[in-house]
Amino acid sequence: MSDDAASGRDKDTARANATCPICQRAASTDYRPFCCKRCADVDLARWLGGRYAIPASTEEDGDGEDYAPQPRE
Ligand SMILES: [Zn+2]
């Protein structure tokens, strides 16, 4: 029997230490559960198109950090 009220996808995920599901970085309070707008857009694009379809934009995030959607090593 399954009387589990929480039929969500991730019940083990603690919201205290949320990490970005895209790049596994620490989630930002502004873009949670993502770390930045870019990752949020990535996830959104995945939902919409079912694949990575990020338009090439020259928008500056302001993070100042090197962003790598995929591990290069
Ligand atoms: Zn991220």
C-alpha cells in the first residue's frame, strides 16, 4: 500500500540546502531552486522543448563566474 501523502518527485531533497538541479550549485534565493536565471531558463526550455534549446543571448548575468552548463572534463 502507498499511503504516502508526498507523491512528489523529490521527497528526500532538503529545502534547507537546495542545489541547482541544472549545475548542482547552491541555489539562489532569487532563482530557487536554481542558482541563476540562466539555469532557470535551461530548465524551462527543457520543459517546453524537451531538450536544450537556449537562444544565444549576450545577456550578462552579473555573477562574474564562469558558467558551465555541462562538465567539460
Ligand atoms: Zn545552476
